[in-house]
Amino acid sequence: MAETRRQQIIEMLKKRGEPITGSELSKNFQVSRQVIVQDIALIRAQGYQVLATPNGYMIPGEKESTGCLKSILCKHGGHDEMEQELTIMVDAGIKIIDVIVHHPLYGKIRKSLNIGSRMDVEDFMRNVRKDKAEPLSALTGGEHMHTLEIPSDRAFQRMIEGLKEKGFFVKEIEKEL
């Protein structure tokens, strides 16, 4: 029974292509959230790359990408500006894959985000504010990179214009830090 559930979780994560919360999985399989956490650990032990994002669990790369990937360097301060930055991106049709900072002592720190809609931004910011969490960019004076899934050049240009207008855009990155 448990092995069957884990196989079904793997299939759900592969088919969905976007994060699924532990709560949603626990309701779907009528088990506790802790059972799902244990299942995810066992699934990872089987060799599956299951990411825990702010919006739930996912297996990256299983769903076909709808655009090209680009990286940009941005700078902002505080929660309100972070929310504005993310909203500008998703309103242009951009999916925010991750955030990366290059810390002078710890090196590159990357966190998967997988934010693709206003609802994702709202959920992410609600969690940030609830936990009183500081953004990774607080470690680097507000400077950070994003890996973005870009559906078109037009969407990318629209996003850049919006970020420049707010003073968030620094530059496009040809190679990752």
C-alpha cells in the first residue's frame, strides 16, 4: 500500500509539472502530512530529484518547457519591492525558476521558487510575511539573480521595461554567476 502510494506521488509530480503541497498530497491519499514527508524522503532515496519549493513539492524538468531560460541581475530592498519585482515578472508572462545570490563567504546560494502567476506571488509573499523571513538578497545588499523561463522576446522586453521603471533591473546575465 505505501509503495503504491509513493509510485502514485511520483506520477502526480511528473504529470503536474508544478508544485503540489504536502497538504494536498496528504488529503489526496488520506494520510498525515508527516507520512507524505517520509514518502518524499524515500522517493528521493530512490533517486528522484524532488524539490521542496515554497509552493510545494515538484520534480523539475518532467514537464516540457514552454520557453527559453535567461538570467538577470536585479536589486531591491524589502518585502514590498520584492513583491513588486515578482509581480512585474509574472504579469509579463515570465516564470521565475529560482533566486541566486553570490555571498562573499558562502559562495553561490540558490533557492528554487517556481513562481509563474500572481497567485504564486501572493502565496509566496504571504509565507514570507507570516514567517518574518528576510529575502536571500538581504545577504548581498539587495542584489540577486533570477533564472527565468521566457515565453517570447516580447514578454522579456515588457518585463525589462517594468523592472527598469521601478529601478530593479541591473543587467541580463550571459553566464550564470
